Amino acid sequence: MSTDTQISSAPQSGMRDFLPREVRLRDWAAHVITEVYEQFGFTKIETPCLENIALLKRGDGGENLQLIFEILKRGDKLERVLKSSSSESGDETIKKLKAELADMGLRFDLTVPLVRFYSHNQQNLPNPFKSIQIGSVWRAESAQQGRYRQFTQCDIDIFGVKSELAEVELLQATSEALLKLGFENFTICLNDRRLLSSLAGYCGFAEDRFESVFIALDKLDKIGLDGVSRELAGQGHSESSIANLKNLLVELSEVSGPSEKQLEVLAGKTAADTNTVEALMRVISIVKEASGGKFNVQFEPSLVRGMGYYTGPIFEIKYPGYNYSIAGGGRYDRMVGKMSGRDVPACGFSIGFERIIGILMDENFEPQGVREKLALIFDENRDNLADVMKAAANLRSQGYNVLVQSKKKDMKKQIDQLPAQAVSKLCLFKGDLNNLEIKSI
């Protein structure tokens, strides 16, 4: 009797299998997005799923640095590390050992690998450089509904453009892609990290603790203004600074008219940099004019974005009926300089690919403009297989994707199962290549 433990056929925790319908939808969405981005002059690239662990941990990934899947050294390298620590003990030794055991990690986003890619290949790339990346990333999340350990990100980035042209193109390209996917009435929210710093300074928070203020402020839509105040108080921020922030946000929320009025009020109170304010105003105005009323564009004073590498304008897209953003990004002008020693202006926007696929699945969306799939069913006891394959080739030349099947005993059940395979048309082969009758299922 075998003592082998039976291995479960379920995917690992936090990982997923995709059934044909969802794969079809994912492939279609990726194609539509890529096609739109290419119309805006972006070029598709690819980066490895594995990166140097030191690169991934250098500090640009925020809380994601705690979620890296690390890859153990292999062969002789691993043996040397284990031997060198075998006679030692203690917490510090264990900590040191963990640091020495891994030399690579799975990428947790596409931005850090992109900056490495650009730094390495800069001499062979045009200036400015506009990239598309669609690929898997991995995070060691606690597996739960809506949080996966492997998921797809969908990014566009522009290197080498200092002006707001970069922000405008990213926002227009992304909004056009979402419209082509069937999304409308979404809202683009914008802010600027420099405005956030002006806000925090005006309220009296210590400059070296601005980041903790931003982290709390980022939760405003989830825990409310009182919740943000309690969190800041719990972190030891002064009562006067918290009160100033609360009063300012209430005052901004009561400003009537277009959201740009809030920006004007905020700029006036905090003495924010005029160029920063005017540039953000121009971005909002241009993108709003291009929207054609199909989506909204607004200034959002509490928008923060979690990554610490943002240096200027930041943006998110919200979709009605869902309490999370479906796209987000911003400017990160200093990241290339950290790696290459020479600062290059950079700005990027990422569609939440898994989120938009989830919404489309919720809405039972079926991709449009794809080739129809047809089932050609024949009788293997009667029909010549060579003739059947010629008939299939004939149907493919007419624009169909053709699924060839031999007739089963329970033909009704066989036909009833075809729609689950995205088959919408049926042709029963009768031995005549010139008489291929096509019917809708």
C-alpha cells in the first residue's frame, strides 16, 4: 500500500486557475488596452519576473517591501551560507542568515523593474521613451477575498518629459482605453504630493513626519474625518495640527462649484507653489475638455497614493458602485537617479487589471468585435475525415474560429455544452463541402 500523501488539485493559497470564459475576457481586454496605448505612441516591453533582491528592497516600494517572495540561493552559494552559520546561534545570527540566504525575488510591481530596465538600456532607447507593460506580479499577501498572491498589472510610463504633457497623455490614453472596454461615468481624481506637503506644513505637522500624516489622510474615504483624527492622535501628532487639518478639510468640502475652486482655496491658504498649482489646473482643464462628458475629472485634496516614490502630480480613477480605484499613478522623477546617478523625469499610470476584469465579470460582459466561434459536428462512422477538415478550413476562411467535434450519442447535451466554450454557431456536416448550413445556437 502506498504511503504517499495525496496532493490536492486546488491551486496554492492566493493563486487562481482561470476558466476559458475569463481567459477569453482577459486576453480581449489586454488586446484592447494595448491597441489604444499604441495609438498614443507607447511601445510594449517586457521585464523578467525575477529581480535582484537588493533592488527590490532598496526602499521605493512602500509596504510592499514586506511582501516580497524571496528566492533562495542555489547550489554552492547556498551551501557556503549554511556552513558559515552552522556553528552560530541567536536572533541576530538568524536575521543575518535570512538576509544572506536570498539573492533574488519575484517582482512586486512593474515600476521598480521598469526603472532598472530604463537605466540599463537607456542608450538604446529613444528620448522621450513611452512604454507599455502588462504582466504578472507577486506579493506574499494574506490570502483573502480580492487579494491574490499573483495578479496582473497593466502600466504605461513616460520617461524624459518634464512638463504636464506626460500627465495629460497618460490620463487621456487610460481614459480612452477604459471607454473602449465599456466603462463610462468614471471619475479621474488628481492631486500633487507637493500640495500635500504644503497642506501638512500649513497645519503645523513636523516635516519629518509628513509621510505618516499622508498615510492617515489616505484612509479618509474609508474611516472618515474623525477616524483620521483619531489615527493621527494615536501616532502622537499635536492636537492643534490635527484640529487645523480637520478644519481645513471641512472648509474645502464646503466650497461650491467645480473642484478647481477647492484647489484655489487650498493654494491661497497654504501658499503652495504657483507653478505647481497652475500646472495641475491645466491638466484638469485639458483632460476635462477631452472627456466629451463621458467621464468626470476633479481635484481631490485627500488623494495621497501609497507609494513613497511619487514626487509630483498623482491620480486615481474611481468607478461608480465600487469602493476602490480602478487605476492609479503619478510622477516619480527621482527613481531613475537613484539607480543611474542621473535624474530623468518619469510619470506612469496603471490600470487595475484584476479589478476591471472583476467588474466586467460581475456585469456578465461579453467581448465585442471578436471572431465568432463555430462548432462543426460530424459523424465519424459516416464522414470522411479529410472532407471534414476541408470543411473546417473553408469555414475558417469565412472568418469563423472552428471547433471540430465528432457527434456524441446524446447530441442535445453536446450542443447544450457548446455556449460554455464561447461557441455561438453550429454546422452539422452532411458530407457535402458545398452545402455547409450554419445555424445560431
